[in-house]
Amino acid sequence: MAGDNERNPDASLDAFWMPFTANRWFRKTPRLITEASGIRYRDERGRELLDFASGLWCVNAGHCHPRVVSAIQEQAAKLDYAMSFQLGHPEAFRLAERLSGLAPKGLDRVFFCNSGSESVDTALKIALAWHRLRGHAGRTRLVGRVRGYHGVGFGGISVGGIGNNRRQFPVQLPGTDHLPHTHVPAEMAFSRGQPEWGAHLADALDDLVALHGPDTIAAVIVEPVAGSGGVLVPPVGYLERLRERCTAHGILLIFDEVITGFGRVGQIFGAERFGVVPDLLCCAKGLTNGAVPMGAVLASKGLFDDFMQGPELAIELAHGYTYSGHPLATAAAHATLDVYEEEGLFAHARSLEQQFEDRLHGLKQCAPITDIRNIGLMGALDLEPVPGEPARRGITLFERAFEAGLVVRTAGDTLALCPPLVTQPDELDMMFDRLEQALVASS
Ligand code: PXG
Ligand code: PLP
């Protein structure tokens, strides 16, 4: 990284309406990243920062991995674009085969899209269409979970359970409902890994079925570990119970693995780690190491075959994106999967898990902290809010961490941590050392 590309001080930052950002706050002290390599960023002043957020939960194999970089470069010069409507290119088919070989048994058909939000919309639409074609047109209700995050499309915010992401947009999908979340601090504060208490919370689905009537619910969508809602780890037995209740009620179970996919919990998917196979699985982010946008929905051959019944010339699913199976994204995904495999990154993630857990829980003494949670290489801690000033502590920690040479992700007063899977033990210690420094400075 050369670090010699200082921003023209006259260049205006006015026009870019930044996503999920306090725009006025940002413009007061802009922080601009210009280069990255491995677990490090470099900012426009040439300062090096450790990336304790893996981009935004996506750069699992480290930034600018040479293998991914050259795959994208080569692909850009060979085939920039080919439509996936009525045509195709071989590498997209090969990628789908490859994913179906890696995914839990029974998830062997792949629909491509360009983001996690699109993967959620796609899965919800497949669920509705599937019930309809099987003669259950009354199954239209979609059930999410309180504190769930499923992206920002209208489908995703409707099943999503984060109030701040919904309130500004009062028109949402009709006929949604939500399971309770699983974070009950009185029973599980400072749990390491999966809390022992709470499997019964999945039985709330029975109440929703009783409330809305049998044969009205199409699908339940949950993140195996809720990510944006604050790393809420499923209680032991909870996902198994939810799977069992969905099957009993004829409801499709969708796992949103946009964050938990591709090694974040030490296996390719949370479905593997927790031993529970959903009917549909959403993924994105780590699929391409964040280098080119891509998402996907995995489904079973049986479900796919149910769609293959009508007239041969009829389009079986009226859904798709201009960039479904985009050649650059496809190339990035192949290279990323090569890296995961050849560098054994999922096993490496598992080998870091204990150190990650010990250091994370060791932060308890550094600042007023009300809870700490972790699984795989995902962790979070809740800072005690400054009275009357929600998010103040979180933002201050973000600023102090940046000064200490560390990029972290805060949302409100919750800090979420996810080191790249390529992080080495000494580097992980360095991340935590800087974080301790920032926690002390911000409290
Ligand atoms: N589902 C889940 C479970 C996600 O975590 C999405 C869907 C949407 O993906 P796209 O690619 O449309 O953003 C996500 C995205 C954070 C954070 O800091 C998390 C996400 C995105 C941005 C920030 O928690 N998750
Ligand atoms: N808006 C317009 C006017 C379009 O023509 C299209 C696609 O052709 C879209 C939106 C959808 O774009 P995408 O397929 O990239 O999601």
C-alpha cells in the first residue's frame, strides 16, 4: 500500500448521501479509506488501521486477496457481461454446482442476485409462489423475528424486527408477524457461545399459527445468529425446535445467512454449525469476499422441481435481476471459494474461536458493559448508555478506536466485532489491545 493518494482538500463531500450514516456527523470529521490489504486499511492520511469489522461482515478472506483480484481482472477483460435471461455463461452454472456441493445436503438449486436484501426478497417470493403453485394460495403470511435484520427492501423491512429501520417507512407488506427475539439478559447475560436457556421461545410459532389460523403462514425467516440486531446467539435447541415446528405446520423455514455464511461461525453455513437444514437459505457478503456484490438463494431440488410442472415455454418464476449471475461476481466467488478451501479458513476460524471468546469476555472490566455475547468469530458487547443520549457511547467508542488504529462497527450503544477469518493469533491480540485502549478512553 503506497498511501500517497491524499484527497484534494477542495473536493466536496456534499453530494454523496451516505447509507445508514449520520451524514452531518461524518462531514464534520470525514474518515476516508483509500487502500486495503489483508486485515488492514489505509486512510487518506496514510495511517494504517486494523479492520475488526471484516469490511461490513463480508471481507472474510482479507482485503484485496491477490487470487480474487486477478480473477476479477481476468474476467473483466474476457467477458464483462452476458444476460442470464434466456442466455447464460458457463461459470455461473459451475458456481451454482459448486455451491450446491458445499451446502448442506438438500440445498442444491441456486438463484443468483446481487445483495443480501435481494436474496431475502427472492426467498420470500419463492416461498409465496411455491405455496400458490401447490394449491395453498391462502398461505401468504410471512413471519420474521423481533430484532431480526433482513436488509432494506420492502420485504426485508416487513419481516425485519428493528424498529428504527421500519418506522420511517410506514407502508410495508401486509400480513407479516414476528416471533419474539431470544435475548433475555436475566437468563443469559455474559453467556459464552449458545445460551442454555431459551429453546422454548421457538414455540411462539404455535401461538402465531393459532392466532392467524392454520394454512395461512407461508414462511418463517430467521438469522441463525441475529447479526445487526446485536449478535444474538440461538439458545441450545432453539433452531432445532423451530425447524420441527415449521415442518409440523407446513411452513417453509428460511435461514438468512448473509452474515453467518462462509466461515463466520466456523463452518460454511450456520446450518452446518447448528445441524439444522432450512428449506431456503439466503447468502451474500462472504460469497465474493465483498469484492463484487453478489447474493444467492439456495433451495432444494424438490422445491425447484415443483416449479417445473407447467407448459414448457412458460417462465416458471417471474423473478430475476439484470445482474443475476454477473460474470465479475461469479469470478470473484469462484476465487473466494478457492481461497477458503486452499487456506483452510473455516478451520482456521474455529482455531481462533477460543482466543476470540476469552479476549472478548475479558473486556468486561474495561468499561461499563451490560452484556457480552459470542459465537464463531462474531461477538458483541452492550455499552451502558449515557443517560438521555442513546448512541453517544457507541459513536465515541468508534471515534476512539479509529484514533487507536482500529475500525469497529457500532450500532447504537452496541459494539459488534468480526475479525477477518485470515487473522493470526498475534494480530487478534493486537486488535483487542487497541480496543481495550479505546474502551478505556471512551468511558
Ligand atoms: N440479511 C442479513 C442477515 C444481513 O446481515 C442483509 C440481509 C442485507 O444485505 P445487503 O447486502 O443488502 O446489505 C444483511 C446485511 C451491520 C450491518 O453492521 C449488517 C448488514 C449490512 C450493513 C451493516 O450490522 N447486513
Ligand atoms: N428500473 C428500470 C427502469 C429497469 O429497466 C430495470 C431493469 O431492466 C430495473 C429497474 C431493475 O433493475 P435490476 O434488474 O438491475 O434490478
